[in-house]
Amino acid sequence: MLRESLRRTREALSGRLAALTGKSEITEDTWDELEASLLQADLGLATTLALVKALRARVQKEGIAASAKLDAALKEELLRLLPPVNPTALSAPRLLTVVLIVGVNGSGKTTTIGKLARKFKGEGWDVLLAAGDTFRAAAIEQLQEWGRRVDVPVIAGQSGGDPGAVAYDAVQAARARGCNLLIVDTAGRLHTKFNLMEELKKVSRVLSRNVHEAPHEVWLVVDGTTGQNALTQARHFKQAIGVTGVVITKLDSTARGGMIFAIGHELGLPVRFVGVGERDEALVPFDPVQFVDGLFEN
């Protein structure tokens, strides 16, 4: 499923890389063409330059002269850009684990929450959802519909209400019902970026006052089709709210999957899940090795 979702990114890279590795020797033109290929795949300038620099040093150190041998070295250097997928805070034993979901409107945030609820419920968690995006009228109804669809309860307030109050009510409800996993939706757009981040901080403070060390995970949902804009979003959210992982949606409909490397290299954030289709089960754990291999397979 992940391999097929990378088809467009792979097609953007494969033709140019095949032309590179089919040449007899490594020249300055090789590096120029490699740089152009990586930029086209949306790795971004900073990550592309760092990757090419590391690959140049490796070629010199290992005495690699033929461009046909670049593939293996390039794969390994790409993997180095991705943070290891360590266990999440969900693996720690506690009475109530809280996951805060953040992201801009249109990123697929609410749909991702619904799919996460289905996934974790299937793994044996007692899940509760909190409709903390009170600023977008349709968001509450959308999350409630997902709750009905996956048979998971949803705590909601009034449209335009205080999201901090929704978070507080959700914590109390989770304890009363014996739920051990609370997933909290948040607003994706207020009048200014400052207002949005301050609102998120407020929700986080409410959670931390009522649950020890909460939120235990803060996952940023980004739209894979936005390319380098996803990196910019990740940078802002990380600075404001302390993101612990990223969920990439719509990876199957873009040739811009290379921004995953930029997020890993420049921000040190692990990708936790990727959306690879419309079906509920098409939200899969991210596997760095499978991801990199999928970029090179024909």
C-alpha cells in the first residue's frame, strides 16, 4: 500500500536517477543533475544541499567512481535524514493517555482522527474523542459523524465555545467512562497565527493541569500535496506547541513526498503515520526503510 502511494513521487525521481546511474562515471554534471532531481522531488534546498554534500564526501572516502554505484549510497544517506521511529508515549503504562492533534484546516485532520480512533479501538484501546475545534461549525458535526461510524464516543460543546472547556469535560468523561485513550481535535484556523497558537497552548495547559504530563503526544497533520508548505507548518507548530510526531495525509495523490525528508532533517520530527488512500484502513504506520525502498523500485 505504501509502495503504491509513492508512485507519483517515484516517477518524479526515477527517470532522472536512472539516467544518472546509467552513466559511466561521476562528474560535476552528475551532482548538478542529482541536485535538480532531489529538488524536483521536493526535498527542499537545505536538505538537498546537505544530502549532496554528505554523498560527495562518501563518494570520495569510499572511492566510488561509477555513477551506477550511487544508488545504494543514496538510499543509505536518505535513510540517515529520517529520525528513527521510536515507540510513542502510547506504549507507556498509564490510566489515561492523551493525544493532541493539531494542523491547519484542509489538512485532513478530522478524518485522520476518525481513522486513528478506528485503529486504536481495533488494538484494544477504550477511545474517547474531544471535538476541540469549536471555531469551525462543521468540524464538530464531522467528528461526531466519525464517532458514530467507528462507534467511539465524542465529547463536544457548542459551536464557538471554549475549546479548553471541551478538553476539561473530555478528561472528566474519559475517567468516568473508564476510557484509557483521549484524542483531542483542535482548531486549524483563527484570525491570526498568533491567536491559533495561543489557543492551542491554552488547550495544552488545560490538559496538563488535569492529566499528569499530558498531552503525552502532539501529532501534527499535514497535507502531503502542499510540499514545502508542510515543512513551514511543522516548524511553526513545533515552536509553539512542541510537536512529537507528524501524520502525512494524501501521500497517494502527490509527487511531493520528498518533503518528509525535509521535516526529518530540518526539524528532527518523526513521521508516525501516512495516509495512502480514502479507505479507513489507508492510514498506515510509517516505515522509513519501506519508504526509501519504494522511491527506487520500478
